[in-house]
Amino acid sequence: MVFNFKAFISSVSPKATASMAALSTIGAIALPTALPLAAQAQMSDAVNPDADTQPTTTMPTVTRAIEEANSPIGIAAGQSLMSEAEVAISDQNYTLAATKLLEARQALNDVSTHYQSLSSVFIGLDSRVNQDLRSLALESAQVRDQASYQLAVVYRAQNRPDLAVPLLVEVVKSQQPTRGLGQQAYQQLYELGFVGVAYNAPS
């Protein structure tokens, strides 16, 4: 027996025909033709507009400005001023050398005081921080005494013992006669005639 498609269609009730037509329409809507890749990308961006525009976070570069020679404060700043004074001394420009050494001495004295004050805050809180700050205070004081000694020698070259003696006494007190810089400062006092007995440090 041959299936008669036209007879089958005519035998279906009008309501069933309408239902089948509706299903056919729904199927056509539910299964669209595949979109081009560019259009799919545009649709994806429209759904998630921030997909490619998320801000990237970069860590800022840490700059330890105090450690640089051109810093107006810190041990490096004092050492830079002392280097400038050495150049002036080699040129026999003692006035400029004295100015640079005065600035270095004041800067190093200030920073040593700051380190000492800050270290006291960490007593009983963090021994590592406290010890580090104490070491920095000692280092800056050592460099300050070197600047003071050099300044006293410059004052001697300018025939200004009235300015040299107080600096040399300060260095002896800070360094103690048992240390090399303290011994040199006391020897300067002896050569100037401020003290009458030479000090021979034990070997």
C-alpha cells in the first residue's frame, strides 16, 4: 500500500493543522542560523562589557629617597657634604670646606638624635627595630664626629684655635681616648697647646 501524503493532510482536522503550523513556527524561531564569529564576539561583549576592560593593578616602585646622596637628610647626605668639603680642601678653599663641614655636622647630628628618639619608642615592643635604630644612631654619630674633626683641622689651617678647640673636645668626649679618632683629637689639642700632657694610648 502506497502512503498518500495529500490524503493524510486533508484528513487532518483544521485545528490539528493549525497546531502543527504553530509548532513549525516555534521550531524555526528556536533554531536560528549560526551567526558569524564577529557577531558572536559583539554579542559576548554586550553581555559582559567589562570582560576586556578590567583595570590592571601595578605595584608602585618603592623609592628609598633618604638613602640617596642628594637627599637633604640622612647619613648619605652628610657623607656627600663631607666629600664636597674634601674637594674644597684639596683646592685650599678652606672657607667653602668649613661651610660644607658645618652643614654635614649639623645634618648628621640631627639624624642621630632622630634615630635615638625613635629607638626608644620600640623598647619592649620589637627588639629588632630597636637595635637597628640604635645602630643607625651610632653610625650617624660616628660620621658626625669625623666631620667635626675635619672641621677642627680646617679651623687650625685658618688659624682659628678658638673654633677648633671646642670641636676637638667634643670629639674626645664622644669617641673616648681609647679609640683612634678620639686619640687624634686629643693629639690636636696637645699640638695646639690646649693640654699640657701627651696621651700615649696603650697598644
